[in-house]
Amino acid sequence: MLSIFGHRFMAIAEQMGRALQKTSVSTNVKERLDFSCAIFDATGGLVANAPHLPVHLGSMSTCVRRQAEIWKGRLEKGDVIITNHPSHGGTHLPDVTLIMPAFDDKGDKILFYAASRAHHADIGGITAGSMPPHSRDLYQEGAAIVSEKLVSGGRFDEERVVELFYHAPARNPGCSGTRTLADNVNDLRAQVSANQRGISLIEALIREYGEATVQFYMVSIQENAELCVRNLLRDVHRRFGGRALEAVDFMDDGTPIRLKITIDPERGSAEFDFGGTGPQVYGNVNAPQAITYSAIIYCLRCLVSEDIPLNQGCLRPVTVKIPPGSILSPAPGAAVVGGNVLTSQRVTDVILKAFEACAASQGCCNNLTFGFGGNVSGAEAVRGFGYYETIAGGSGAGPEWVGTSGVHVHMTNTRITDAEVFERRYPVLLREFSIRRGSGGGGQHRGGDGVVRDVEFRIPLEVSILSERRVHRPYGLSGGQDGACGLNLWVRKVARDDGSGYDEQRINLGAKNSAAMKPGDRIIVCTPGGGGWGPPGRKSVAKQGRDPTESWKKGSGAARQDAALQA
């Protein structure tokens, strides 16, 4: 029965996701599937999730718990809470979370919560697409919502949405409100529908089995996950001879992410100590604490071989120490838009490196945004748009598998927009989208290759790239070679002095930059490859046709569909 209920809970979250995709309108949600749905117990603990984004799922519990505290005793049936603030369990501002409680028959007690988190491709800020590469303060990244009732008494408060997303951000210096208000409104309505779907399915489950039984198994599947992780930690302690596990890696600006894992074999518990990690940066790769918890719960689930849902029980055997004021615990007003998509990947690599599970992945989401328009204070309002996508790369190899080429890995699990949809909806031409051959690190098992994405713009647009692994290469392990760094190129046409035509000029944009591109200009994003495993020339022991997520060491296979992890 435990397995049955575990899969029933997961199926409910999957149904929420299908409802969200079908009723949404934006490219980022409908086509790229940049959203997550999950159900939580009355305390805010994650019960089950759907095959969505690990960086969302691990942090949503913090968000639900915080909102439950804020609204304790003030919620009614049908209410929906909206929030996206990093200091309240959010990841970065474009990830907007909607939370809906479910009550008992009398309406007196909250039994569980349904929640959905969707990345809104524009919520205002200093650049179109709301992923500014040079933001220094949180307000520059768009609408920041601590806690509001979006639905109350059955009424969707669209007027408040307009204020929060369109007018409020534009009051900050140099900032615009959202450039895609209609998409925001419709996607929020879709999220409400997804939450309502989750509530109705759980209520049906309660009618089928009874409240006490459903509540019992909500607790039991978390206890089972806890037991599996404790057994994993005891096994790791034995295999490593009782020594502490340590690892360090660096952001491109030189900031270290340092980790020491100490395991207590008697209790089957572990301390994850990030002491020695660098301080908060004057930039936007700061990561709220919830992101570190996302990385830990994801990695632990990757390392567990049993078929269990990713849930709050995975974290119970773990204590986490994060230095206050560090890049992993920034001040409330710090810029964080890159922490969710860049630093989270580095934290994940460091954890898996400490466990010696696999070589480094591409370690980046390669965030590309473009658009124009806005309602910046003091300037004429121009109706425009903002587009956002993440670009795949190579995954790291391991002791029994080669890396995978051209995949989203670890913290992200989105699609890329189909070329036909991309060119039909936006003023672009996709000149090339191919595997970047040879970018994966060599070794007994090669790392996966990155990709090349070449986009030409047909009208003047503001184009931004927010990326990592342009300086520090994705490392190999156990004698494997490093993967190749990424590269971002601006290709523009420059008129010849004699007027006889144009020459093509290529400019390295670096890891984080914006440029005003003219018609005919292009951006070429070459994404990093994954690190290799084992010395080159050693005979491969990779198991053909085997899903790497079957074994405890298969953390780099995150882009594959694992029925338990769903990542």
C-alpha cells in the first residue's frame, strides 16, 4: 500500500502539471514546461512531486511553510496565495508560486496544500526577459511579492496582479513593469486551475480511503524516504572508511563553494557544512538558502537506489550549516536571479563531487533572454515582449556510463522551444542548433558534449546572456579530462569604409552581458561539455542501454526520466 499511495500522490502532482500546461498561454510554460507542481502536508513538508524541476521542488517546502505561518488562521476554502520573494522560500523572482490549502469536511483544519511554481518569462526589471546579467539589487530583477491573496472568496484579483506586475516594478529607478502582462495573467489563472485540480484529486482520494488513511500514508512515505537516506549514509560511511567527504569548486568570478560532509553511522545522519564558501557577491549569483536545500535533497534522491518519491523525508537525516552573509545565504535585498540557475548547478556539482559520484556537468543553464519595450518611469511606455530560454549542454560521465550530450541536467529539466514555434512567435531565425562535437571531457568514459545555438534577430532587440563555466572548466574525475568551457559570441555586420558591403565581426560577450542588437545580428551560444571519468585509454565498462538513474551513483543522469525522481 505504501507504494500504491506514493504513486497515487505523484500521479496527482502530474495531473496538476498537465492542467497547467494545457491552460497556460506563454511559450515558457506551455512549450518549455518551466514549471513544477507538488503536494504538501499540513506542516508544509513535501509529500510528492511530478516530473518537473528539482530546483523548484526542493525549495517549495520552505515557501509553503513560510506562507502557512503568515496566513495561519486566516485562510478559507478556495483561497490562493501568491509569492515569489527569495527571503520567503522563493528561488528567483520570475518563479512565481501559488499555494492553495485543502480543508477537512468541516472547514476547520487544513489537511494539505497544493502548490505550483511557474517561471514567468517577464515580470519587469531592468532588462527584457527579467534575467538581467548585471543586476546588483533585487528590485532590478522585477516584481517582488512577499505574500498576497490572489484568490479570495472565489474571486481572482486581476486588478492586484496588474498593480504587482505592471505598475509596482516601474516605480523603481531604471525599471519597467512586465512586458507580457497578458501572459502573466493567463498563466496565473492556469496555475490556479492546476492547484484546484490537485485539491479535487486529493479530496477524491480522501473520499475513497478516508482522511485517516490518506494522512497516515502521507506521513509514511516521508518516513520511508528518511529510512532509505539513512541507510544510504551508513553505506557511504563504510565505503569511504569513515572519513569526512570534502569538495570545492569555483564560480567564474573565483568565489569558492566549499563543502564538508560528516556522517554519523550510528544515527545514519549527516552534516553538510558549507563553511569556507565565499561571501555574498556584488552581482546576481547569490543563492537563497532554499536553493542549497534543493540541491541537497535532489542529490540524496539521486544517490538512493530504492523507488521512492522525492519528498521531505529525504532531508530529515541531514543538518545543514551555511555561513551567514555568504553567497549561499545573502541579505534579503541582494540580487539573486542567477543563483537559481547558475549557483544551484555549482552546489549540485560540489555535492556529487564530495560523494565521488560523477564528473561535473555543464554546470550552467545558459540563460538567453531578448525583447524590447516597457513602461520605465520618465519615458514613453512601449508595448513589447520578453523571451527567455535555457540551453542544454553536456552531462558528466561516471564509473559505469558516458555523459549525455545536449541535455538539461541536475537543477533544471525544461525543454528547449521547438524551432518552428520559436521562429513563428518571435522575430528570429534559428541558424544552427547542433551538438558541439568534442566539447565533452575525454576519459575511460567521455563527458557529454554541449550544443551550439545560433540565433539571428530580425528587428532591433535587447539581448542578454547569463551563464557560467566560461572560465572554470567542468572537471573530470578519477583521471578523466575536463569538459570544454562555454563561449558566447555576438556576430554583427560592420559596414566597410569604402561602402562596398559588410564584414562580419565576432565579439566575445563573456559570461554575463547585454547588447543592443540590430537586424541581422546574431548570438551564438556554445555551451559547456561535461567532464570525463577515468583515464583515457582504459577499457570502458559502460553498460549499454541501461538507465543511469538505476544505480546510486547516477547523479548526472538527471535529464532522463526516472519514474521515482521524476527529474
